[in-house]
Amino acid sequence: MGIEVRAYDPSWPIRFEEIAETLRSVLADGPAATVEHVGSTSVPGLAAKPILDIDVIVAPEDVSAAVAALVRIGYVHRGDLGVPGREAFFAPDEDPRRHVYVCAAGTLNVRNHVAVRDVLRRRDDLRDEYAAVKVALAADPAMDIDTYIARKSDVLQKILAASDLTDAERLRILSLNDPSR
């Protein structure tokens, strides 16, 4: 098993833009959408799993149309995977490795992704603290993804405390990331 965390790779935003351009193109004649690079690969200088996280954000009433557009270009719809307002996909290829989601605008999931990214982009201290936690967890060869996510919860809560999310919203995120709490 194990989790792979690498030093920041300056090619990540370039690779994101390549995928984002394709996604924007397929959505050009459909619902209005924004394509956001989220997750650790979106933060300059942050160590990360080498997998791009991409949120395609649309109005809630346009989720189905956006899902259909991605399916037409080879993405495989996986459903919401237990996260309402977020539809997950397998990409048609693995170059680059990526997680792609169609998300309803305004949901806590989207606000969480953007908040973490934006705080880490402006706060080097929190970025470095988060990186240290991720690297330490990934050093355990027996680490599984659920434990990895749960054990990042404390530092993620610290990051989210520097965002505009409410205490109640941060607690909801904590319960999703670490169900034992």
C-alpha cells in the first residue's frame, strides 16, 4: 500500500491548464462552468500526492448537463461517492493522473477545496506545516488513504480556521475526513 507524497513539481499547474482547456472546450456550448485546480498540487511549494484535483463548478441545475458533457469525451461517471453535490469521474487516461469532479456551486465541498487552496497559497507557515504532516504520514509504508486523510484533520482544521468557513462548517468537514470524531 503506502501513500506517495512528492516535492512540489512546477509542471503541475501546466498539466492542469492542459486538462482544464479540454474541459472548458467541451463545456463551451453547455452550462456555464469554472474549472478550478484544487488540492495540494495547486499550491506552489507544497509537497503533494502526484495527482491533480480538478473541480468543474456549475450551477446546481446544470450538474447533469456537465456530467453528460464529460461522459461524451470519455470520462467515466462514478456517482457522488457519498458526497452530495459532487460527481466523481475516472479520467479517460492517466496522463496526468487526476481526480475530476463536477461540483454544484456553493456547496461546502467546493468551498472547502477553494478555502484550503487559497489559505495555503497565502500562508507559507501553514503550507509548510501541512507539508510536514503529509510527508511524515507518507513515510509509513503501511499507511492507507483513509488513515492518511483522518490524520491530516488537525492541521486541516487549523488551515480552515484561517478561512471564511464557519465553526459548524469546519466541524462538518472534520466529521467527513475523520469519522471517528
